[in-house]
Amino acid sequence: MKTVILFVFFNCFFSTVAFSEASLEKPIKIAMAGLSHGHSGWIFQNHFQGDFNLVGVFETDTALINEFIDRYKLQKDLFYTDLTKMLDDQKPDGLLAFGPISEHLSVVQAAAPRGIHVMVEKPLAINMEQAQEMKKLAEENKIQLLTNFETSWYPSTMKSIQIGRQGNENFGQLRKAVFHHGHKGPKEIGVGAEFLSWLTDPEQNGGGALVDFGCYGANIMTTLTHGVEPISVTAVTQTHKPEIYPLVEDEATIIVTYPNAQAIIQGSWNWPFDRKDMEIYGERGYVIAADKNTMKFRYADSGKEETVLVSQEETGVYVNPFAYFVEVISGKIQPEPFGLYSLENNMMVVKILDAAKKSAATGKTVYFE
């Protein structure tokens, strides 16, 4: 009998428990809405499998459907070109959104009244107006509405949060965080044409690098601060490559001020290489997450920087977003308030991004009420 290791929230930490597959009453049924996002192929890859059945995929682009069928050796009857028909035919427990950010609302509008839980790719919504409508639908229909960030699965992210939120006598009170997220640019790294077309369209993505990579720092900082609302947001954006990105910014710096801390969020399509790293500073020390496993610590008592590798087992982080979603649907875990995936957190993320876009457009700091 196969044993599966799962992780259960305990405050902001995780603890591990084991259970037998035989204890599951029935497999959770998962469906997908959209294939155009560059992350949509993850669920077909072996290391993202889990205790769920993929029962349907909605997509209107038949050429894209055929591409996925060929690439992953899938059955044609898995695919639908009508979202409501797929939901009514298959009656999934959960729905994953892998289309333009502007379509997240319509996905929730279709799923929520049917009692289907939803996980969208980051960010939650294109603006606060749509985020508020999605939140209302989720609460009225008692569904979970989660947002998936790649950095949510990093052991270094979880370790940084555990230190930054709880602190210790060496680290002290959180004072500043600096986030570096991005890459050379979506076209430069070769994303698919179906992804590039909406990722660089402000009507479908809400912006460029500010939205695409500014959301990571806002997400992590919201967890670090236990959901404290910022005092203000100041943002500067630029477009260094207008011949490639004529409609959106490719460079963004966002400064978010809090009552007792500050965040500097740098989202860019101009880094010379891929980056997802961050620095967390306390009163007496710092923690640097150089990549998903490598961390550097320096505390005032020793004055020396130490480099360590952190693991999934040590931190209890989920490294598979679909397994996390399944555990939430099955009731085995409850998203922590203002945790990385949670609705509360990601409403704040959209609020910060909206303020950043307004600040960049007006050249003024935006103050929260």
C-alpha cells in the first residue's frame, strides 16, 4: 500500500503527517480553464502529479489543443471548447485558471455557483473591481479561491517567512525587504506566442513587468507583515525596449511603506538572467534567499555570513501547487489567513498593484486610507 506524505498548517508553519491512499474516499476531480499561460503544462509533468484526476481542459484555441495533445500524448476527449459544458459534464471539485488575468473573473463566475473551488495563476485579478467581485462570489458560494505563485513552493521562501514573521533574538523586528523578480523578458526567453500576446497586453494582463513580477514581492511581504495594510505605495516604471513592448512597461520599482517596515519590489523584464531572490532585514540580522534552496544568514552576535541549503522536509513547504489545492479542497488543510495562497493576501496584492500603477501614471505617492 502506497503512503503519501502531506503537510498540514500549524500557525505559519507546517507539520508532516502520513496517510494511506486507501483512506481517501474518492480522488479529487480537477479541471483546467485555459492553456495559454506558460505554466499550463506543469500539470502534465510527472513531478506535479498527485492524488487527483484531471477530468477536463477548456480551451478555444484548437491549434493549441492539438499542440498539447501531441506534446503530452493526451486523449482528445479530455478537451472542451465550452467552459460551462465541461463543468456540467465533469462536475469537477476544483478548477485551475491558466488563461489571461482578465478572464479570472469569468472563470470564478462559472465555477463558484456550481460549488467548484478555484485556483488562479498569479495575480488574483486584473484590478480591485474584479477582485472584489471574485471575493464576493467565493464567499457567497462558500468556495476556496486561491492564487498560485511559483515562489510559494520554495523552501527558502518559507524559511524566510518563518524567520521574518516570528523573528528570533538574533534577527529582531522586521524592518526592510528587497525583492528581485524577473528575467530578460518574455519574448527574449521564448515564451509561446499564445502567452506573449496577452502577457504584453494591458487590457488582458493589467500591465507588464509591474504586474508580472511586482506581484511576487507584494505577496510575500503581505505574509511577512501578517496582512498589515501599507501606509503608501510609490512606483516608477520605464520601457527600455519599446520596439518589443510598445504597450506596457518592462521595468518597475515599487516602494511600499508600512508602519514599522519598508518593502522595495523590483520587477523587471531586463535582468541579464532569471531572478527570484529576496533579502529580508531585521534589527539585528539579515536573511537572503538566493534561490529556492540557498540561503545566507548574518546576525549581529557573530557578524559572519553563513550559507546553508534548506529543504522541503526542513521547512514543510508544499513543492506541488496542485497537491496543495487538492488538500484544501478535501478539507485536510485550511489556508492560513494572509498565507501566500490565501484570498486575503491576494486581495492585498491587487490593491498594492493598483496603487503602484496609479503612482507610476501620476508620478505621485498613493496613500492608503
